[in-house]
Amino acid sequence: MLRFLARRLALAIPTLILASMIIFALQQLLPGDVATALTGEERDPQVIAFIREKYHLDEPLPVRYAYWAGGVLRGDLGESIRLQKPVSELIVEKLPVTLELACLAMLVALAIGVPMGVLSAVKRGQAADTIANGIALWGLSVPNFWLGILLILLFSVELGWLPASGYVSPFESMSDNLAAMVMPAFVLGNAIAAVMMRHTRAAMLGVLGSDYVRTARAKGVSPLRVTLRHALPNAAIPIITLGALEFGQLLSGAVLTEQVFSVPGFGKLMVDAVFNRDFATVQGVVICTAATYIALNLAADLLSAAVNPKLRRA
Amino acid sequence: MTAPMTKPLLDVRDLAVAFDTDGGAVHAVNGVSYTLHEGETLGIVGESGSGKSVHVLAMLGLIPRPPGRITGGQVLFEGRDLLALKERELRKVRGGAIGFVFQDPMSSLNPGMTVAAQIIEPLRIHLGLDARAARVRAKELLDLVRIPNAGARLDQYPHEFSGGQRQRVMIAIGLSCRPKLLIADEATTALDVTVQAEIVGLVQELKRELGMAIIWITHDLGVVAGISDTVQVMYAGRILERGPVDDIFSDPRNAYTLGLLRSLPDLSGGRAGRRRLHQIEGAPPDMRHLPPGDPFAPRNAYATPRCRTEMPPLAQAPGAAPGHLVAAWYDLPQLLSREAAR
């Protein structure tokens, strides 16, 4: 098990290096110049020269990458040109918001998607299956921002139950925090629940038709126990893998949803940074996201191994 | 072994099973009737699609419904009609009084549960044992099926066992609640020949120890010869012939049984045994559109015109041992002797 972990972690390093190189290179394709963007209307050539000097903008690309990478290795993600703040500080500030939103959204997705998928597989071809599939299709096809707007209209404008936007730290007020998070979490979770339901259903159908499920039934095991004890754990691996991928997606910031509900998370940070050519911030966020992705995949593999004893040898 | 005077353990009456498909109903089992007595071993032989597996799965509610559907008949087990039982009642029979061993031990055990957990399940459900007692019993069962070092192997997963050992575990599960009837559905088909012999030997030993009745379903006549008291030959969802094992092998009365016997390699004789293996011409019928008469008639060189229009009843074969039943309009021994004279 430890060797498995060590090997996976060793594999993560080249992945991270590659990801950082790609994002570094891609950003150079963005039109515009940081120095001119920062100096604004009156472009003082001296100021521009100073900025270029300070951020090594005149150096060739590989040298600039080396400067940046060296900083990362020392734990310095650089400084946001726009906000004049260390990028690491920005990330530490925004990450908890995004993390909370992502966790709540996953909770919604799992709580809706998995039971619905199981139910529709067990009741295949019956009314429950059709209804669950209809809900999933709806969840997949409704755009997040539109659902978000409708929810705001209903719960904030019409009923006045929930705040339309904003963010309150859970350390200030747990209830206000949840009130602000419940709608964005539902919007994000709803879309994932639909995918989750379809995958759960497919995996469950495969497992329910297997020989060992027949064995369990031939032993006189009750249908509920057959479903939950014999079938679901064996159907869990695709669900776990999908969950980790979706969770990673959520952590990289839900741009549109965060925008609609004005949640100050990664998505908003990223969008602002891209528009302002704030390369250091973009890079920092991307590296952070890539690392989380890798960690989540590793967690998914460990979880799969816990569910499937065969994988433990790998 | 057959004791016609006592009440049968299992009495199957006119069982019929169909599967609904887009191309129409597939008539998998078409009026199967037979009895099985306590302690009797019945070998059911037939090729794929003969209904041999489906009819036992159907009688215990183990076929998927839909598309499967029981279209008629009764299955009396210890006098109770299994087909009339509610699912909850039927569950008490499955794994309790009737144990199952399935074909492929690789896929028939749950890969995510330890062997102990899988053996313990029926013990807790049917015998109401607590966790500790069930575990003790599980170890005894692994000992019973001759798995060495049983105590240490309880907490292993199926993938840590060899194919033959897994089938032993399946047998342990099937026998866990001391069933009156053990149904082995192609239990040795997926195994190597040497392992097959071990498993057959094990079941015979266990039968001597425990005395349960066995239904042994296979397409391998060789296995049937070694294990059964009675043999029943099925084709296209019907029983074509049934009788004491020695009688079926020495005096087959149905052309299909004869075909199966002739397709067995004969390893006993020297030169005389070296003959070309026989092959039954043609293919099994389309189970959606069964021919009106004897389903084997289109492939049968001995078929009479009546065979093609009317299904012969399963009745005592004239001049054969008592209990040797055959469904045929023709007289096979007579036809064979005429053939030999020519």
C-alpha cells in the first residue's frame, strides 16, 4: 500500500511540471502586454521599463519560466500584479470558499444522484426508472446560470427566504453562511447529480446482472441487502472515479455559478486574473488546481482499493 | 434409489417458462414434469438452450422477471407449491432447504466480500446464528469441503482462491444450511478436467455424509454417469427421456439420447474404440417458433411422419427397466437392430 502511494506521488511530479509549462506557454498567446495594461492611460516609458525590469518581462520565455518555477519551489507563487498581493495569500483567501461550495455541491450530487441511479437500475423499465431518467435529462440540459437566476427569483425575490448573493464566512455565522451557499451548491450539485445518476444506473445494471448477485439471491438474501451490500459496493468504482473528477472540476472554480451568485471563489479570482493579464495569479491558481486534481485522483484510487480488494495488490 | 412409494421431495408438474423478447416470446421450458425423492441424485443433461438451467432457476424465482415469465405448472417442494409462494416465503426456501452451486466459480462469488462473509450470510438468514456461531460454522464448512487451513482462509477474498477452491467455497455455501436438495447448475463446466473430477468426488462424499438429494445439471454425460441415480435428457424445453442411469446408457430409447451418447469419445477399447466421433446434424430449433411435433424431429434420421405433427407423451418405454420413460413415436431398439442387420 505504501509503495503504491509512493509510486503515485512520484508520478504526480512530472504531471505538475508539464501542467505548469503548458499554462505558462498558453498565457503568452493572450494578446496585450502586462506593462502597458498596468500603466493605464498615461504611458510613461520609464514606468513601463521599470515594470518590465521588475517582472523580468524582457527575458526569453524559458528564463521567465525558470524564475517562476524557482519561486514555486521556494513556496513563492509570485505576486499578483493587479492586487499587489502574494498569489499564495489570494489562494489561501479564496480556497476555503471554493472548497466549501464544492463539498456542498458534491453532497447534493451524491445525495440525489446515487440513490436515484440505484433506484432506476433496480426498477429498470418501470415508472420509477422513467421518472429518474427524466429528472436526469432535465438536470443535464438546464444551464447552471439560468437555473441559478430562476432560484434567485423564487427564493430571494419572491419568497425572500434566502439571500440572492454574497458570502458570509462560516466562522462569522454558520446559518448565514449556509443560507448563502445553499442555492449555488444546489445549482452545481444538480448538474453533477444527473451525470452521477446515469453512471450509477449503468454500473448498477451491470452488477445486478452478474452471477454473484444471482448467488446472493439464491442464498435467500433480501432484495434490499442484495442491492446495498452485494451490488452497490461493486458498482462504486465508476461512481468514485466520476465523483473525484467532478469534485476536481468544482475546485477549479465554478465560473458561471460563482458569477451569478457573486461567490468570491476560485472561479471569480481566475476570471478577473485572466481579464487583467495577471499571469502570476492565473499560474498559481492553475498549479494549485492541478495539484488538487492529482490529490483527488489519488484519493479516488485509494477509495476504490478500499472497495475492491483486488485493486489492493496493484 | 428411487422409492416410488414415498412422497417425493420435489414434484414438478407441467412447468412452462417463457421469455418475452422483441422478436416474440421465447418458449424456454415447455411442460416439464418429473419427481425427485429424498436422497436421490438426478442428472439433467441437455445442450445450451434446452431449458435445463432455466427451469430450476424459474422454480425458485431466480429468473429476471420481466422478461422471464412462468406460464404454467406447479412445483411442489415438500408438498408446498413454490410457484404460489410469496417472494418473502420463497426466500426462506432459497439457500435454506434448497442450496445452489452455480457454473462459474470465478464470477459467482462476490469479489468484494470475504469468503467468511459470504458463507455466513445464509447461516444468519436461515439458521439465525449470531456472528460468532456463524463464523465457527463457516470454518467447519470450509473444513467440510476440504479446504486446507480453513481458519486462516476465512478472511481472504475470492481472488485469493484457485478455481477449484472457489467451487469448493460455492459448495460450502450451497450446503451451509443443510439443504434437503442441492442444485448444481453446470458446477464443473468451467473447471479443468482434473479439478472437475475432484469436485465430483467431493460432492459424492458429501452426499454420503449428509444424504441430501441432488439435481446435477450438465451437458457432460460423463459426469452424469459418475454421479446420478437417474438421468433426464432435455431438449428444447422438454424431457425426451428419463430413467435409471445404467439403463439410459445401455438402452437409450430416444434418438437424441443416442446422439449424445454417440458423441462421447470412447476411450475404453483399443482399435475398436477408435471411431469417428458422431455429430448430431442440424441446430436446435428457434425457441420462438417451435415445430408442432417432437422438437428433435427435424434433426432425427429415425423420425416418423407423426413425429413432425404431434408431440409424443413421456411414457414408460416398452420392454425397458421400470421408470425408464421416453417421448418417442418410433421404436429405437427395433430401428437400430434393423440398421445393424443391413
